[in-house]
Amino acid sequence: MTAKQIIDNTLKTLPSDLDPQKLPRHVAVIMDGNGRWAQRRGLPRIMGHNRGGDTVRELVRCCDDWGIQALTLYSFSTENWKRPAQEVKVIMTLLEYLLQRELPELMERKIRLDFMGGLQDLPPSVQQQIDRSRAATAENQGMRLTVATNYGGRQEIVEACQALAVQVQQGNLNPEDIDQALFERHLYTVNIGDPDLLIRTSGEMRISNFLLWQLAYSEIYITDTLWPDFDRAEMHRALWEFQKRDRRFGKVKS
């Protein structure tokens, strides 16, 4: 057994130095660094994506074991289509494979799987597997796992504006009735709410067009660890840091 496996086995349950009453309800993750992980080892970039897929599985297990209610993963952005065509093809093939591979465990853990983004632009076989996975887990009452695929925060906001504009144009809505609560009901995250914590791997100091509206008051945790190396010990550190934060939402202490 490797040192990493030993550490992960000791973290099967919530670490004792974390307060279960102060866990983030919703965690969002920008999974960055697959390509660099592979390149540093002299491997093809695809090997980084493969290893990153294994990390996804372990993080889902960790969040479920520790009582996180919602997990949102940024897997493919609207800008990622600019990558080499072969790499994009590999990512899509891997996504389809992971959905098939992980569905039995999602059902066993009663995790509900959903997706957000421009799914209509994905390869037909990937769309079909997404539909099957969504339907199979639709009645599950456990953790909410959402995968952002072909997702862009600006596009999400534009689509919400367009939907509201249509209602105004049809005479079903007055412009002055549009407020934040109504706007949020037209976002992809309407059923899961805003993230309490955003984690970004690989040390990049940006949010990369991810959940631009929803991250307004999220705590942000950035680690230099590349995504394939992100494990339960890393998640422990992120949650420990989160629990030290003073979340005032613009207020001051009385």
C-alpha cells in the first residue's frame, strides 16, 4: 500500500479537526493541471486526463463520505474547444467512458447526477450517455453532483437575460419586476444554489468564466497542487481553511 493510500484510508470519515456543522453546503471545483501533470512526467497529455478522471471519482467519494451536500465540477469550458482537435476528442471519449464506469457506484451511493452547459453541442453519443445517467439517478436523494460541460459563465448569464427578455416581449413580465431572485431562477444552478467554497487546483489565480454570478460571495481556495494529485488530504486542507474564514457577506461584526 502506498503512502497516499494509507493517508486516504485514514480519511474515510470526516477528520476530527473539522466541524461538521460548519462544512460548506456546496463546493465547486475548477479541475486544472491535467496536461501539466503529464508533461512534467514526460507523458502524453491524455495520460493526465485519464489520471484526472480517477481523481474525480475519489473526490466524489470523499465529498459523499464527509457530508458535502452538493459538488459542482468544471470539466470542459466553452473555450476548451480551441484546444487541439485530437485532445478534445479524447476528453469527450473519456467523459462518456467515465459516465458508464461510475454509474453503478453513483446509484449505490444514491448520488444524483446532473449536467449544465451547452450540452446540445456535445457528440451525440456523449449526449445519450448524459441522458441515461441523468434519468437513472433522477430519484436519488443523496449528494447532488453537477458537471459543467461546454459551460461558460458569460453565456449562462446571456441565456438568462434572453429568457427574461422573451417573457417581457410576450407581455408576461414587467421589466421592473426583474430582481436578483427572479434572475437566479433562470440560471443553471437554480436547484443547487451558490457555492460556499470554490477550489481551484494548479495555482492559477482566476475563475476562468466559471459561475460568474454564483461566486459573488463564495470563499476561494487555490492550491498549487495539480488536479491529478488532488486527494483527500488536499480536500481536508481546503475545508480546514474554509472553516477559518469569517464569512460576513458585506456586513461587519457587531
